[in-house]
Amino acid sequence: MTSYDYKVIIEPDETGGYVATCLSLQGCYSQGETIEEALENFREAILLCIEDLEAEGEEIPDPSKSIIATVMVDGWRFCLA
């Protein structure tokens, strides 16, 4: 079996807990009360997404093509005309 190393984004959910998503697997997400639970649930979601892609004969996205970067913004101006 092939191993995949997907970059996961975890953000606090507005209603509590955390949401986990992955840019490489659009539409694949999960949530949990804790970061650890969100990650474990997301691991299961990734496996289901990969199973679905394989069943549909679609290509499984290569996670190594994802680039994670940070953009610093010192300040910005908002102007209404």
C-alpha cells in the first residue's frame, strides 16, 4: 500500500472544537473536540476520500506538490468609496 503525507490545516470552529482540512484533497474535511481528535477523524476521512477516488478511477492527488507558506502583513488600509 502506498503511503501519503498530506499537509493538514487545523482551525478552531466557530461553534467549538476544531476543523481539519487539506488543500490537496478538496472537499475532504473532518472535525473534533480537540486537535488530536480532529486529526484522528481526518485521518479516517482521508482514507475514505482516497477509497472514493480509487473507486471512481480518479488520480489520487500527490501531497508533495503542495507548498505551505506564510505571508506576513504589517497592516492594511480599507477604504470605501
